[in-house]
Amino acid sequence: MMTLILFILIFGVVVLSHEFGHFLLAKKNGIHVVEFAIGMGPTICSFTKKETKYAIKLLPIGGACMFEGEDGLETENGGGEGSFTKASVWARIATVVAGPLFNFILAFIVAVIVVSIIPPADTVISGVSEGSPAETAGLMAGDKIVRLDGEKTYLFADISLITYLNGADTMEIVYERDGQRYTTELTPSYDAASGSYMMGVWSTKKDEKPGLSVFADAFYEMRYCVNNTYKSLGMLITGNFSREDVAGPVGIAVNVVGKTYETSKEYGTEAVVYNMLTIVLLLSVNLGILNLLPLPALDGGRLVFLLIEVFRKKPIPPEKEGIVHFVGLVFFMILMVIVFFNDLVNIFGG
């Protein structure tokens, strides 16, 4: 029951921030919001205020902010003043972009709270495992890794992510020691216990009390989440992820929220809050990035049509755009069903 409650709260906050971004910019630009809904499926409860229907749906896995005139949706207004299609192209662009933007705003706020609770580990090496690739490469405790495999590193999480995705390939490491920069090469070794390749270094959390540095740390936490998301998408596209690595709402609820809660509760309320907020942070960044992908039915797909309108000086016919987004919606509904059954197989070990 607690897993379900936490899942609903986490998804609710992430989806609410996204849809509220659309809602706020639509209202500001005079666009009539027909319905503002959290969740999908049958309506549990709803009310209407100022011609907008506010609803909570049964399935806590999405939401909607529906505008008059969007994809042919008209009210008795007839597509006149207040219609999405009648607003200026820049007002429509701002309204579409606002959803993902508010996800990033939420993510940054949550990141500030997360790093205030427990400051993240930096890239200064606290220790080197004996006989590890890092020791062979000459790395020592106190060295600061500033670049790994061509990428700048700001948090130890960056190092872990790059190493994990790198596999057994040789990496170039740029590090600082006593104010001087050095370069070395390292080939990670496979660690059977973790099932991944390791350098053989570790870093501890910062000891100082959080001050203004929390804002920089929060930015770096968001940067890590962004890198994690787009690199994971790249691996998914190239087929480097297996079926077990993909999770939908059910998988996230059981394998992420549920297991994290069960592990965290042994360490107290603060640990539970910290880890749940970390999930909110990652999911909010994920939702923001995924919605900006230039695919039909997503905000990114709508943005493509709007940018085409900017350059063409006239819009694509709404009925044609509506058909494209409808096809995209059908595709994503089918994908959701596939992911749902994949979650069930992963959970029950089919």
C-alpha cells in the first residue's frame, strides 16, 4: 500500500508540474483550456470552473491539458477567440514548451533539496582499490578527476556513469594533483559482484555544511540526470539495453519506488524522503526530455509543426497535423501495452 501511495504522489507531482506549465502559459496567452486532467482513463472526480473542466482520472500514469482548437477540438465557441489555432505562433510555441520547461524547473527545485539533505560526492578520489586498474594507471587518493573519456566530470556520479557505459574500452583520464594536471589511460576491469566494469576508485560525500554551493551542486545533479537520460535513450535505440532494462509505470512502481522504499525505511524517514525525491528528480528530467523528442503526439512533435509554420509563414492545415498526432498517439498506446506486459514479465520472472 505504501508503495502505491508513494508511486501516485511521485507521478502526480511530476505530471502536475508538466501539465501546469501548459496550463499557465495557455491562460497567459488567452488560450481556452477545455480540460485539465491528472491521470488517464475513467474520471474519478471532476468540476468545472470558468469553462475549464478539472478532473482526476483513475490511472495515475499521465495527464492532459486540452486546448480549444487543438487537433480539431472545438467548443460552442466555434474556434474563435480563445482557440489554440487562433493564438500567435509564438504564443503556441511558448505554451507547448512550457510543459517540459516546468519539469526542469521542478527538477532543479528538488535537486536543491536533495543536495541540501546529503551533499553529493565530488570527483576527488578518496581511495583506490589495491590491484585495481586505477592503481595500475597511477591514480592516488587526493587526485581530482576533471575529464574522463573526453567528458568533463563534476560529480563522482558522472565518473560512475561514464565508466558503466564505457564497458571494457580504454579510457583517457585527466586529473589534478598538487595543482598540476596529468593524463593517463585506464582499462576498467569486470566486477562480478556488481555485474559491471570498474575503475577501482571511490569518493565520499562532502563534509562541509551546504551553503550557496547547493545551487551549483543542484545544477550538476540535473546535468547528471540529463546525461543519464539521453545516453540511456541512445543505448535503447542502438539495442544495447535488454528487455530487463526497460520499465514502464508498473515496473517503476514495483522495482524502483517499492524496492527503494523497502531499502530506505530501515535508515529512517530522512532516507526515505531523500530517495523518493531523487526519483522525482530523475523522472521529472526524463519526462521533460522525452516530451521534447520530435515525435508525433509529444510536445516535441507539436513544436516541429510550429517551427515549420514560423518558416513557412503559414500553418500546416490543422486536420493534417491532427492525423499525424493521432497516428503517434495510437503508436504510443500500443507501446504502453507492450511495456506493461514487459513489466509483468520482469516482475514475475517470466
